[in-house]
Amino acid sequence: MNILTPLPAKAFPFDWVNLDYLPDSNASRFEVYLPDDTEDDLKGLKELFDTLFGSIKDSILIYDSHWGDFCLDSWDIHEDRYDYTPEGKSTQTAVYLQMLIDSDVAMGYSGSCSCHDWPFFLKTILDCVLTHIALYSPVLYSEAHGLLFYFHHTGSIGFYFKNNNEAVKQILSTAKEKYDVRHLALL
């Protein structure tokens, strides 16, 4: 099943983003956490995505500088080599790697993909993030709305933007109403 489609190579669209270390980006940012009483972080983060980004999800793309390296167990630390075959990996990594294979995303691909099945994609990456098989998700962004975000294993998202446009205002308003917003840093 084709969950992702790699897009023609082009530079990441935001020159204000430091992809090597997002906190060094020249942007406003905040973090959105699930409520403390959330029983199922996976379900909660999927609902958070739908609540905050459902109205703009058709404009959201996913970026990674090296798609195959997302899961930590793709790297054999003892032999210092990468193995991108699903066999012998954690269940979460195997599902992720198989998704890439089925979607014709090269393991070394650096760039953006569009998503055709958000529920499957989110479950796949969030399973990896929440079990610490991946440190955090790929970067999800909307060029049309000038924003980006990523999922973190703490049950949160990091949200970055340069201009406080209508989409950003709505997302922040909804986040403050329904979730725990922390570390608000505005330029």
C-alpha cells in the first residue's frame, strides 16, 4: 500500500529553520503536551494531530534528511553499519521500513513526502517515537501556512512558525483551549 509519495527534490522551504537543531531556528515556538491523565499517548497524539491540524492536513508534507535512519535499530552499533531490511528489527521498525519499501521511498532519500493515509502513517511513526525506537518524528510542515511541527516521546509536539498568520493563531488558540501549552517563545 502506497502510504507516502516522495516529492521531486527541492530545498526545504523555510530558511528560518535549523534542521540540524530545531531550537536554534529563527522562529517563534511552543510545545503542546497531552493532558497528564491521558491513558493512551498514541491515541492522544493522533487526536491532537486531528484537532490541531485536521483542517490543513492536505497541505502538510513530511521531511526527513535520511528516511531510512529514522529508527535507531536500523543501525548496528557493534559493526557500525546500517541495515534497512525489516527482518530482525523491532516490530515498530519493521512496519516503518516496510512502509518505506511499499511506498518506493529510498532508504537514503533526503527530502519531502506527501501522505496518503494519515492514520497509518501516524500510528507507524508514533509507535516508534513512543517506544523510544526513534527519538522524535520527521518534521511535518505546511509551506502554505508557514509552520512546522514534530512529535516527541514525551507525549508532546514542538511547533515552530515565523509569522503569526490566521492558521497559526487558530492552532495556538485551539491548543491553549484543549491541551497544555508550554515554553511559548515568540520572536
